[in-house]
Amino acid sequence: MGLRDRLRGVRHAFGPSPQLGSVRLHPGEDDLEVVGESGYQAALWAICGGSVGDRVRHRIVAVLVPEPTNAYDANVISVHVDGRVVGYLPRDIAAQYLPALHGLMKLAGGHVALDGVIVGGGYYENGPGRLGVWLSHDAETFGGRSGRAGQPSNALEPSMRTGFSEAWRTDAEDDSYDLSWYSSLPVGDRQAVAALRVLLAAERDPIDRHFQFAELEARLYRCRELYDTALDEFDDACRQHDAEMETICQSFMAKWNKVPLLETYRQMAIRQQKNKDWDTCLWWAERGLELYGNDAAREDAVEDLLKRRNQALAKIEARQAPK
């Protein structure tokens, strides 16, 4: 079956089916995350031809379809496989990539296609695993940086996210922690890093320590191109943060009866994906899932780590398969 045969019948999520014209496949080695697949599980299973509970690694060719008439966001880029919508590019990535995508479509006289893979499935303690989609592309072709696509975005923050805003609002009524340190942090990242290390040396409250570690990690990551040891220091901070996370999560449960987004695990999983260190990526994803358990404040935080775990498992299995 040719590329055009595989793509025939792609339908737009809003309005009529687009006219494909010619479809050009753009190869690349940078991972590109797809989001929203939880709403398209039936379509993904149909594409794979498997049954719920099967372990899946199914190669695909996907088409990127802009949705300028989308009532919620004119920058939306939907992902189509075998004539079905299976998800969307993350909101921040779509806004960044859209101008280049339009340019590539103009050159092709039609739509842009990318290689990809559907991964996931299997059975776990909490039931059958879901399927996720990852694409491969050359980030620079789309106006991004190599290895950048799929990094965390703060563009959408429904309900509780990291818990910092909720903790800040109740700081005055709750004597167990004190977030006033945040207002006194230096603006400059390197000065803030030094100040946060001093704070962590003295602080004992788990919630304060969690947010101090989180801020330290964010500042160190921003410094990664300013000085050579920043990423090593970032890794060390994440490991120290992880060592205290059981106690921190107990404090979250006592305060909110749920666990907010633990950005450390998403960010470290992404970092290992960039490094192609799939064993370490798997460790960080599974560690985050263990800490969330059934108490995550945000289902999308769990879904994100499940996808990264499934991708890491698929990469490890492919590496171990007989040549």
C-alpha cells in the first residue's frame, strides 16, 4: 500500500474533509508528542487491529491538519491516521509550528505527513493500558529546536496544577508552611539558585521544601545554556527532590487529599528521552506513576507519564528484539 493509499479519506475534525492534493512525507529523528489520544482510543485500536489489553507497537504515517476555523483555538493542528483523528499537537507546539507548517503545505501543494508509532496497551494493576501516539520529525524544519518538541507547557492550567497557587492562597491560614520566601527570591537565575540552596539547607517543612526544590529545578534548567554544570546540578536537584517525595506526597494528601502535578518526573522523563536513555526514562516515568497512585489531582499528568513509560518500554523492547 502506497503513502497516498494510506492517507486517502483523511477527514477534518471540524467541517468538510480537506482536499489532500499531494502529500509529502517529512522524515526526522526528533520526537513529537501527540496529546488528547484518550478521547480517540477506539480509533487507535481500530487502526492497530488489536484488542484492548494487547501490547502494541504499530508504525503509522500521520497527517498534520491545521484547523483555522476551530472555535476554541485557531492554532489547532490535528493529527490524522488512516482517515481518523487520533489527537492533536500540544498547544504551545502547534502555535510555534503553524507558520512553518503552512509554508511546507504550500510547497507540497497539499498536506504534510510524518512517520510515527502507536504504543501502549497491556494490562496493569489499574486495568488495561491506553494507547498513545508519538511522531518523528525534524524540529528545525518546523521552526523549533532539535529535541525541544513536547517539553512541558503552562498554557493550559485547568483545576489544580502544581498546587503552588492553592498553597499561596491559604498560606496565611496554614501555619505548617510559609511561602513568603518566594517573594524575596532574586530575579536573576544564578542568584536565585544560590538563595534557594540556602533556603533548603534550613527549611524542614515538606511543602516548603517541595516548592523550593521545584523552583530550584526550574531555575537550573533555564541556566542550561549559560554554564556547563547547570544540567548536572539540575539532575542532582531532581534526585534529591525525589528522595523526599513520599513525605511530600503525604503532606499533600493531608492538605488537599490529592497529589498535584509533580513536574520533576515529567521533566526528567523528557530529559532522558532527549538523551535516548530509555531505561532511565522508564524509571522516572514509573516512579512518578507510583507516587500519583490513585490520588493525582490531574488525570492528564498521569496520562502523560503513561505515554512516556509506554514509549520507553517500546524502545527497550525494540532494542532487545533479535536483529
